[in-house]
Amino acid sequence: MPNTKKIVNLLFKKYPDPQIALRFSNPLELLIATILSAQCTDIKVNEVTKSLFRKYKTVKDYAQADIKTLEEEIRPTGFYKNKAKMIIGCCEKLIKDFHNKVPATLEELITLPGVGRKTANVILGSAFGQQTIAVDTHVLRVSNRLGIAHSQNPDKVEEELNKQIPKNRWTAFNLALILHGRETCTARKPKCSECILYNECEWQEKK
């Protein structure tokens, strides 16, 4: 079994103050940015939301948006037709069921169109300051390689990590793990020789 405590400490030594890469200034902006980030890089999403957030400031603005215009505005993020539909539907539901506000519970968030468990955890962790682990592609890959998770099912990985990581560090650990996955433990050609977690890692293919 890998030494989870050591992994946590080493990660925080490298990333003492890990932050989410998506730029936002309120829960609504993070909700929109996270929907746009599906199958798209955070860098590209930040480019698109720069002007988007200047134009659309409220839930109502998105709910009443012209779908064709919105599609063009978010086109660079890919799957723009589907994402535009989700954003409008999501904001219509916020008006109908949540008094124009982004809810702050997992149960409520996952009732919104386009919001699954991962997206909900991102919003709860980074917009509302709650302790959550959002299992994206990086978290899934890195935790399995390290041997602190043993599943390709994001919900099961979340459960496994929740049991091993101290609750008061869930969000920070989550963000640090994502940064590590982006910078070092990449999907292709991971930089094992530079990895701070090399000695703790159980991945059989490590170089």
C-alpha cells in the first residue's frame, strides 16, 4: 500500500497553494466555465469567458440569450451547440427552482442540466469553499497510477480518496493532484524522472 500521508505532504510541498485554473469571480461564472470546460482546455475556456462574462452578468442574461448568438460566442470550446443548450437550460432552472442563485449543495447542483457530480464538486470546492474531491481525467489517472485508487469509475475513485485524505484537505489535495497530472504525470510521456512522488508511486510502467 502506498503511503498516502507522504504523498499528500510531498504534493503540498510542491504546490503549497494550489488554485483552480478556470477564472471566475462568483459561483455563476464558475458554473458556466465548468460546463464549457468539458472536452476543452482551461486556457481556451478562459479566453472565451473573458468577453462572455462581460456581456452576460446574471442568470437572467443567460436564460434569455439568443441560442445562435451564444453558440457562436462559445464555439471555440467545442461541442458549442450542446453547451449553449445546457447553459440556457441550466439558467432557466436556476430562475425556476433556485431564486436566480447557484445552489450550494451537491443534491441540488446535480439537478441542473449539464451538471454531473464532478462539475458539482468543482463548484462546491472552489466557489463555495466546501471540502470536495472532483474526479476529472487527471485525478483518475494519477490516483490509479500512484495506487491510492483502484477503479476507472470516478464515483468509486472519489469514495476511495475521501477515505484516505483528511477531510480538511480534500479540495487543496484535489487541485494539487490536477496540477501534478498536468505538469508531470501526463497521460502520454509522463516525466517520471522529475516526479516528486516517484518513490511512492506503484505504477508498474514508471520509467
